[in-house]
Amino acid sequence: MEKYALELNGVIKQYKDFKLDNISFTVPQGSIVGLIGENGAGKSTTINIVLGLTTKDSGTVTIFGEHDIDTVCKDNIGVVFDGNNYPDVLTPKQLGNVFENIYGTWDKKKYLEMLNKFKLPLNKKIKEFSKGMKMKYSISVAFSHHSKLLILDEATSGLDPIMREEILDMFLDFIQDEENSILVSSHITSDLEKVADYIVFIHDGKIVFQKPKDELLENYGIIKCGSRLFDEIHKEEIIAYRKQDYEWQVLIDNRQSAQKKHPNAVIVPASIDEIMLMYVKGEVR
């Protein structure tokens, strides 16, 4: 039986002008789950509810079998937000002393190794760090108390491609221990294509799908065609479609089958970015 580090079931949060509507998905232990969606789709609200920073109206959030975030051992959860979440008048050296008293599993040696790896100065105030340095610092802290679940909100934003690649490798190393898991929201879907096991797509406060990443990349495709071929495509084949200049673009979930049915059609693999774009900008069947 599959074990889950995190489960959301029917989570609802109503705001004046936005509703997080019946959010349900899982993060299996030993996996990386990518949370995608356009700005304002509900990604950060979902993460804040998971962490108990925002109160849900209904539904359940289960972390390591516990329904109350306050009963979950804080040592087990590492958090990285897009931005600085630490007192910016303190230095990494001073903050290290603070974390030693907060986390029972704090690993000073690991912490210093991470700071050295990212070339972060021990005695420089956090407010003097660049955005990229602050992000690397947050990741250093998350990795220094032996978390079992990392929750990352835009963790690779503001980093150059070489550093992003290095951090993605760290994520893959982290889940080699099959008890460790990651939930990561990101606008950089190419990063998720490299490391994610599952993709959860949230749009307008609702979950569109949770699917294995490999299934999306292997099976989904886009038919690029004129009006005549578009009219020949059966409606049940179409997930979403849109008109682009002089051609139609049609999102499908079985490009091998579609190629057999329409041997003269141009059918190309769909990236995660393109799948999301078709759902958001196209007409959905």
C-alpha cells in the first residue's frame, strides 16, 4: 500500500473574490510532486493551508498521518518560500544559533557545509543578500535539520541556470531515501520536467489533474492543422483547442493513437508549459 507524506482531501477556502475549490491531491513518500498553475491560480494559498498559515473552511490536510499541523514534528518539514522568511538584521551565524534551539535535529556541520557550498558569508546580514542569495540561504536551512518533507514555493526563482541545475540534483539526491518527499510549486516548468514524478495542475482554484510526469510527456501532444483537418477530429479526442494565426492547435492525450487516425497531421509532443497554456488560453472540451 502506497504511503503518503501529504494528503489533501476536499480542501475549500472562500475569499471575497476567489475560492480554493475542493482541492484534493497527494504527495507519495519518496516522490517529487510539482504544483503548477498561472499566477493567482491558488498555489500559494494551497501551500499556506498545508503549513497552517491560512485557515481552511473545510476539508482535511494530512501530513505523515497527522490531521493537525501543530502535532506534526516541525523537524520533519523544511520550507522554502519565494522571498526572505528570516529576520533580515541577523547573520547566518546568528541565525544558526537560533535554529539550534528550534530544531531538535539541527545539524550544524551540514548547515556550514551548505553555506560554504552556496558561497554564503557567515557574518553578512540577510538584508544585504541578493534575492538569489536569500533563496540559497532558505534552501540551506531546509536541508540542515534533516527534513522528511520539503515544501518549496518557487524555490529556484532568481537563480541562474547552473545553480538551478545544482539544486535540482540536490532534490533528486534527497528523495533517494524513499521516506523523503518534496512538494514544489514553480513557474519554471522545465525544472519540473527534469525532476518531478507527478504534476498537479491547479487552475482558477480547482485541480485540473494530478498525473505522472512521464505520462504527460510521453502521451500528450498538439495537433497543428488547418480548418479542414480540425473539423475531422472527433470531439472525444480533444482536450483543448485554440486558433493561432492561420492554424488550429489541438491538445490531445494520446498522440500515438491520433497519428494513426490522422497520418498526414503534424502532431508534436507537448511540454508541461504548453499543456498548461492550452488549458488556460484555449477552449476546453
